[in-house]
Amino acid sequence: MPIQRSESLSANLYQLPLGKIGQPATWPDYTALALPVDELITLALKVGLCLSSSADACLPVHAWRSLGQQRATAAIAPLISLLSFPRSQQFIKSCPTSLTL
């Protein structure tokens, strides 16, 4: 079933399967959604969401991966800045693969 673009960035990302960490072949094709890079960067920087037990926890992960698949060079510096946050284990596990796409 093709993914439909909606008005809400989060609505697009909620419906996606997460796939496996470090295995881009299992990730959705985020480029098909043509999500706005500036909004993805804002969402990607919300690492605190990854610490929650809500459905929101997957949103930054999807944002990192989408930015990687889009080869969004504007996202490199903001994402690298997250490496200094001590509670960003999910980012440290997931984002390096996204940065190398």
C-alpha cells in the first residue's frame, strides 16, 4: 500500500514501520514522501522523544533516516551536534548509518 502524504509530518511518520537499526534495506523509502528537510531537522533534534514510551518515540528515528535517504546536507551539522548529548543512545545507535547514506 503506498504511503500518502498528509498535512502533518508526524502523521506520515507514525504509519511507517521502523525497520532494523543499522540495516537501511529494512527501512521505508522515505524519499517517496518528499518530506520537508527543515521540518525533519526540527523533529530529528527532539532526542528526548526517544526516551518516552509513547508512539512519539519513533519520530526522531524516522526523521534521521529520512534525512539520510534524502542526502540532506543541511542536516549534517545539527545531527552531529546530538552526539554530545549523554542520553542519546538511540541516536548513537541509529544515526551514523543515516549520515553515511
